[in-house]
Amino acid sequence: MTTYFRDFSDADGISDFTELAHVSGNNAPAWAIQNTDEVIATSSSSHLETLGWNDVDGDANRATVEVVGMYKLPATSTTNRVFSVRVSSDSSRTAYSVRLRNADIYVYRSSGVTATQLAGDTTLSLTTGNWYWVRFQFSGSNYKTKVWADGDSEPTTGGAGDGWNVINTDSTYSTAGSVGLCKGANTTSHVWSMFGVGTNGDTAPSSGFAAVSFSGTVPTQNGTRKTSQPAQSPTIASYFSGTETPFSYAVQSGTLPAGLSLNSSTGAITGTPTVTGTQAGIVIRATDQDAATADTNSFSIAIAAATVPDLSDLTASNLGDETADLSVDVYF
């Protein structure tokens, strides 16, 4: 999975995010959910801090990263850092971040509280109190950023090229790091809604979050003793949907017939049943990348006896050696 999206209205809130102070001990901002689907960072001290997304931290390809999200431009438009990428894990963090104000957008390179202003665009005319989308991309030493008003179409022409307000390079930090929301070094409250991330060259999505869910009814699954069962993943896994893939699968209740097993990655039930009969009360649970879960209905797997061959049709000829044996395996 190389894309992630959150609208912050799900049950997790920001529980799967971690505060990352840019100087050890300076994690002063209080991060919280307000109005159901907005993240707010408030602080009485001027500390720079990132709220890193834990799910993205597990992505090995995040050195090439793009983020997009919606930010509410505050009335006091000072050093409003919006998003950070390549945030290091040391106590005096290094990072790239994008700053948005009512008349400009800049990219910054930070080491602890020391920030270096990189290339920017000073042609903006934004309205405080309004929501704006910001897209920020870093690939190798190349970075881009653009801004547009919520409700408008994302620009694809003009600016510095293809709708980007800023296109430039900086090769100071190149390794993968944390990715997240960024609170500027000021006492102004920062507010976000919607946040998407794309890694390894994928475009960061601006919509589409859906936790794993189950729909339909899994019917009784049928098999035959001593007959290898084909993968049942089209039957079981296809009942689950959601954007936070890949899912992991586990038997939540009940027991699979002896000889069968569940693949935790694909949801496939395979194997060779060794007993006949019906196992009822089986429930399969799918867990998505945000730890949301969904369960199937309770269903059964019925294993029938193998078909007995008609031995009257069995003939043997030209066996030659009088000691030759003919054996037939019959399963019941």
C-alpha cells in the first residue's frame, strides 16, 4: 500500500499519530479533534512540532513522498507551517516543511528550531479564515508545492509549471522519515481537515478514506474429504471492502475443519480435509491498516465423504508377472 487518507471523522481520531518535537522536550502544542473532523493544535509557547502519522512510518518508500491536505488560514498569518516530510528521529529533528500565509507559500528546511527558508511564491492573495488545499511533494532533491481554495479545482496549469506554485531542489536531507501535520513556531492555533499521503511516486489522495467493512452473507462452504480444496479467497475476501489495505485475516470464532487453514494475508482457506462433517459458527475477521475490523456472518464448512468408485468397471490385463499388485485407495 502506498497511499493513505484520513478525514479524522473515524473512531481513531488522532490516536495513530505521534507528537514529534523538533527540539527534545519542546512538545508544547496540544493536539485534539474539534467539530468531529478537524485537528487543532494550540500552544502558548512558540514551539515547532510535527504530528507524525504512525501508519506511514512503516512504509519503507517514504523518502519519495507527497502529502495533500486542507488547512484553515488563521487570522494571524505568521509562520504557519502546514505539513512536514522526512522528519528525522533524533532529538534535534531535521525536516522539510511547507509554510502557508495569506500572501506567500514557502518551503523550509529545519534542524531543531533553526529554519532555512528555501524557494517560495509571493504572488498569493489568500483570505484568512478560509480553507485551502496544499499539496507538497519531495522526490530525491526535487520538491514542489501548490495551494488552491477549497471548492476550486486543483490547478494543473500555470504557476511555476503544471499548476505548482514552487518547483525547486534541495539535497540536504534525502532519507525516509516521518510524515505529518506541522505546527509552526508561534502561538497561533493551527487547524486541519483531510490529510492524504502518497509514497514511492504515488499521488497523495484528497478523498476516499473508508475503513474495512463487510457486506453480504457468506453461505456454507462445501468440500470433500481427502480432496485438496481450491483457494476460497474469492468467496471470503471478496465480502470485505475499504481503502486501508492490505487487510489481514484471522478466524475470530469457530474452528476450521481439520486439514484446512486460513491464509492471514489473502484470506484464502485451503488444505485437504481429513474428516467428514460440518463445522458451524465460523467467523472470519478482517483488520485494515488503521486497525479497524469487520467480521463475516457466522457460516459453516461442510466436508462430505469422497465418492466411492464403481469397482465393477475395474479390469486388469497383461500384468505379466504373477506377483504384480494392483491397489486402489478408497476414501469414505
